[in-house]
Amino acid sequence: MITAGILSQKRVELIAGEIMKMTPEKPFHRRVTFKLADYFREKLRGKAIILRHIRLRFLILNLNQILS
């Protein structure tokens, strides 16, 4: 959908089958989620994989560079 220009630069998430507009991530939220992910990654090592959400557009651009 990003490639087709449907979503372009809009921050959205899929909730219960509906595309919802997201508010911008603020620095405090970013710091807290990184710290929580690090904490749980350490506590659950070998039992679970803990990932912090990343911007989809960044991920797609990097995957396109890797695959081409």
C-alpha cells in the first residue's frame, strides 16, 4: 500500500480490521519502549523473542535495498 501511494507518509496501524491514524511517537514513548524491550529481552532470554516495533517504511526501504 505504501508503494502504491495509498498510505504514503501517513502513520497508521491495523486494529480489528480497520486502518487507524496514529499520533506521532514522542521521545518519551520511544525511550520507555526501548528500555522495556531491553528489560524483557534480558529477563526472558532463551524463553521468548522480544522485538520493539519499528517504522514499516524504514523496514521496507531496507529490505528493498537488501533484496535488489
